[in-house]
Amino acid sequence: MTAFYSVNLATSAVASALRFGAGGVRLEAASLAEPLLLYEFEACPYCRVAREAIAQAGVPVIVRPCPKGGKRFRPDVERLGGKAQFPYLVDPNTGAAMYESANISKYLHETYGGGRHWLHWLAPLNLFSSQLAMLVRFLRGMFYLKQSYHLANPVELYAGERDPRARLVKEVMCESEVEYLWRPSRGAPRIVDPNIGVEVIGASAILRHIRRVYRP
């Protein structure tokens, strides 16, 4: 483990602490015919709230990263919803589609259960805390950095939203616009790549895999 990785992980842990436990994974995941679809970018304070609600509902979701400057998925949001605003959630099971993290959090709670963290009820503190978490991470997961190869099938990511290790993985996937099927879970982050039949466990190993396999 390098010194850079250790510092990176430490600041990610601080970001998690600033969220006071929001985004805990539901033990009994909801059963869905199809996964939800989320357009977002990792650093966005509002997107963070939506992801926490997804984890608390325990529902699988296909994440299409839309970092600032990205070109792969951002145009889709404007076409589908009429404006380039994030997060944007689509539920193919009910036909619902919406902007605004507060609307998404309320919808997931009412439709799939799982409860809402107390922080999500306190709008000013919720946003301020999420903004601090963004700044602690020095805006990682905010901007497009390097295009990844187009994958025939989304990579599957098993990870928790509040896990500091998972955040490192999701930031890099966002910056390279790597589409993935997120299954909220506990334990070390793990990816399964159906395109090449590979399973990778642990944040540092996954980061190496992303840079070696998904980037030109």
C-alpha cells in the first residue's frame, strides 16, 4: 500500500464520517424485475444523497456516470428529462422518472422501504454535510478525466455507499465514465466483469484493474 493510497483512503474516511452514517446498506434487499437507472456524478452533494437513499432501500441500480465535461451519458439526461441536471433517476419497474435528491429519497422510501436516515430529514445540515464531504475529497469524481472503452455489459459493483474504500473506486469509474451495475452490499468492494469473466476484490486491486483494462 503506497503513501498516496493511504492518504487517499484517510480523506475518504473523513468524508464518510461527515455523513454521520447515512447510506448504510439494507440487510434485506428489495426484489426488482429490473434495476433502476441513475445518472449522476460521484462528487455532487445532491447525488450523494440519492446514492445513500438507494443503499438504504437496498435496490440495485445501473449507474451512468456524468462527470462535468463528460460526453457519454450527459446528453441522455437532457434528452430524457429536458435539462442537464443531476441526479436523475429512472425506474423502469414503475415508469417513474425524476430529478432532485429529495424527491428521489422520498420516492425510494415510499416505494421500496428501507427507512430514511435522520440526516435526510434536515435539509440545510444534509446539504452542508454533503458539500463538506465533497471538499474533503478535493472534488474527486467531479470532472471527466479520461474516456474508458465502451463496455458491452455494465461491470457489476458490490459495495457500500459509505465505505471509504468503495468511494475511491466509484470516483475513478465516474471520471472515466465507466457504466456499472451497483448492488449495495457490505464488506470489501468487489467487481464482477461479465465482459471478460473476471472478479476483482479490494479497492486497490479494482483501481489497478480499471486503469489497466478499461482505459486506453
